[in-house]
Amino acid sequence: MTSGYTKVILALGSNLGERNDTLSTAVADLVDPPEVRLLGVSPVVQTKAVGGPEGQPDFLNMVMAVETTLTPLELLKHCHAVEQKHHRTREVRWGPRTLDVDIIVFGEVVSDDPVLTIPHPRAAERAFVLYPWSLLEPHATLNGQSVAELAAVAADMPDIRRFDGFGDVAGVPATGAVEQP
């Protein structure tokens, strides 16, 4: 990690429109400002919707590791701006969406702020976040537990499928791993 920068894990998902293109473009949009630098992206997985209305299309999900000089709330604002750029609407909680970007961990920050809870309050239960994260960072931990082990026991793990239609993003291969600092 570069001095002055904090390592962050972001989770991205899309189940409306051109999901693959949306994720690819969103990665580039998220690292567009100089305050956010890409460290790596996970392979993309296809999953059933977890929670929300019945009958939603399948999601494409991935995680990305970045480093940033932004504060957590500044990064949240940036993530929301990228969602808006991709026509995200917030009509139904956990409903279908063109793009969802969640901050999973922000360095060592722990916060129960209702605007931004860090680590993400449901990340430890969601294979659609944990599994791609474990592929990107095999030794990653969340709240002191192995991300790979948490993924293996998550209720939605049986519905996870690798999605091979995702290409390189910003010159970083989707199969590349980033080691924990």
C-alpha cells in the first residue's frame, strides 16, 4: 500500500441491462479520480438475487481492491455518483439494479454510522461477495475469519457460478490475485 492511501474492498453487482459492460465500465469509473487506485479485480460470478423481490434476473458480482486517499464518506459519495452514472435507481430495497457498489472494508476502520457501516454489516453472510473476494485475495480475512471459509458456509454459495464472459479491466487480468499487506 502506498503511503497516505488506505486499502479498500468494494463489491459490485448488476442484474439489469448489459451487466458485463456495466461492471467493466464501473471499475474504470471507480478508479478514474487520482485519489482512487486499482489494485486488482476478482473474477465475475453469476448469482441468484439474495433478498428483495421474487423473480429478479441473476446478478453478476465481483469485488475490486483499491487504495484511496478519500475518507470513507467521500468514497461512498463517489461510489453513489458512479451508480448514478449507470442509471441506478433506489425504488425497492434489494430490488433489481443496473449497478450496486458497496464498501466492504476500508482499511482497519470500524464504524457503526447508519450512513456507512464498516465492515459491511452483511458481507460475512454473502457468498456473492466472499467467494470472488477469496479468489482475488486467497488469504483475506473479515472480522478475523477467513473470507474463503466464510464463503464456503454462506447460504447462497450453492447458487454461485463463475462467469467467463468478463475480460481484462484497466489492464488488470480478472484472474490476478492481490496479496493482503
